[in-house]
Amino acid sequence: MARTGVTYFDIVEAAKAIKARGDEPTVDRVRAQLGTGSKSTIAPLLKRWRSEMESDTDISGLPKDLVEALKGLHQRIQGQADQRVEEMQEEFKAQEESISAQLIEVKETASKQVASIRELEKKLATTEIEKRRFKQALDETGVALEKSEYQREEAAARIREQKEAVAEMRHENRDIREHFEHFQQRTASDRQQERDQYRSASEQLKSQIDTLTEQLALAERKLGDQDLLNKQAQALVVEANRDKRDLREQIAVAQAEMEALTRQAEVQSKLESTRAVEVSGLQQQVIRLQSDNSALSKEAQLQQQSVEKLELELASARDRTQQLEDENRIVLQEKAMIQGQFTQLETSLKSE
């Protein structure tokens, strides 16, 4: 396309200047001399200048017919050349318009693809952000799950410990009950045995007292009957007194044993009362431990439900992360394909 301002006069001046330097005016030299203009504009004007220069050439000495024939030939060649130049210019314009249209189309396509790439990059960035957020959420969920696992294990350990403690308490309670029953039986047996021993000892002492009383009465009767036999009576009296003293000592010992047995029975009764209080306290402790065990069992069930909920959330987060990774991989593949197509377009445009 011709630029505004390039005229035939400009072409003439530029051709003369080039001619003055001793060079042959050409389209490129004229364009360089002017610093503007297109080849399609300069070429026909330069040819016109050459034609006029040739028409001004001195033709003296040549036959008129030859000059006319040469002029006709020159005009015919010039006309064909001008027609060919016009056809080439039209063809060049058509090619230029086609190339311009293709270039515009390619630029639009490239612009659309660039916009699509930017959109995909934005989508990829958003996906990356969402991926990082889900990864962070997954990490936090993993940490929460580990913490929950630790709490569940700790709760399970506490439950096992409580169960073991409850089992031990039950075992101890059973042992205490058995010991208490055995103690009750043994205490009852001991008390019965002590009662029997006391009764037997009392009966024996009573029998001995009765016997000694009878012997004393007999001895006194013998002393009364044997007043005449002083020596024998005195000896018998001395012996009786000695026996009586011994019997009194035996009676004192028996009374002391009776008092000791009575005190021992009182101590055993107090021990029974103390043990009854201890057994009541142990029973209350067993009831409290059973209540604690029930509370711990409920807490363990709640912990188990929380763990199951966290496991479901973790599985959902993993599925969402896998879905995002698949979408990210597809977006990366589409981006790679578009970048390849864009590179091919750039290469084809550079080659043209």
C-alpha cells in the first residue's frame, strides 16, 4: 500500500541524487534515499522516470521507421510490464490481505489461547491453593486423627486399667467376702469354742469347788470326829489347810482365767465391730468403682464414636484430594497441549 506524501516528484529527485553519486537508481536505493515509501509504490514511478529519461535520449542519426518501431516495441513492452506489475501488485495485495487476515486470525486464535492459558493458569493456581488448603486440612485431620488415636489408646489403656482395677477390686471384694465369711464363721466358731471352753472350765471349776467343798466338809467332820486324836488331827488339819490353800490358789487362778476369757471375748467383739465397719467401707468403695467403671465405659463409647467420625471425615478428605489431583493432572495436560499448539503457531508465524 502507498504511503501518503510519496509523489513522482520525490521519486525523480531521489533518482537524480542517486544518479549524481554515480549509482544506478533502483527501488531499494530510492527507498533508502527517501527513507519512506513502499516498493509497490516506488517501482512504477521509478519505471515512469526511466521511460521519460529514455524518451529524452538523443535519437539523431537513426532512421525514423526504426525509431518508431523501437518506440512501439518499447511502449508494448512497457505496457506489458506495467500490466504485469499491476497484476503482481494485485496478486501481492491479495496475498498481503490473505496473509493479514490469516495473521489477524492467528493473532485472535493466539489471543484466545493465551486467554485460555491464563484462565487455565488461574484455575491451576486456584486448584493449587485449594490443593494446599485441602492438604493442610488433610494434615490437620491427620494430626487430629493421631491425637484422637492417642486419646483413644490412652482411653482404652485407662479403660483396661480401670477394668483390671475393677477386676482386682472384685477379686479383692470376693476375697474380703470370703475372708469375712470365713472370719465370721471362725469368729462364731471361736466364740462358740470359747463359750464351750468357758462353760467347760466353769463346770470343771464348779465341780472342783464342790469337790473341794465336800472334801473340806469331810475334813472338818473328820476334825470334829477326831478331837481325841490331836496329833493326827493336827496333821490332818495342817494337810487340810495346805490343801485348802492350794484349792484357794487354784480358785484364784480359775477366776483370773475367767476374767481373761471375758476380756478376750470383749476384744473379739470389738474386732468384729471394726471389721464390720471395714467391710461396709469396702462395699461402698466397690459400688463407687462400679460407678466409675460405668462412666469410663460411656466415655470410651463417646471416644470411639468421635474416632469413627474423624475416620469418615479423613476418608472424605482423601477422596476430595484425589479428585483434585486428577483434575489438576488433566488441567496440566491441557495446558501442555495448548502450550505446544501455541509454540507451533509461533514457529509457523516466524517461518512465514
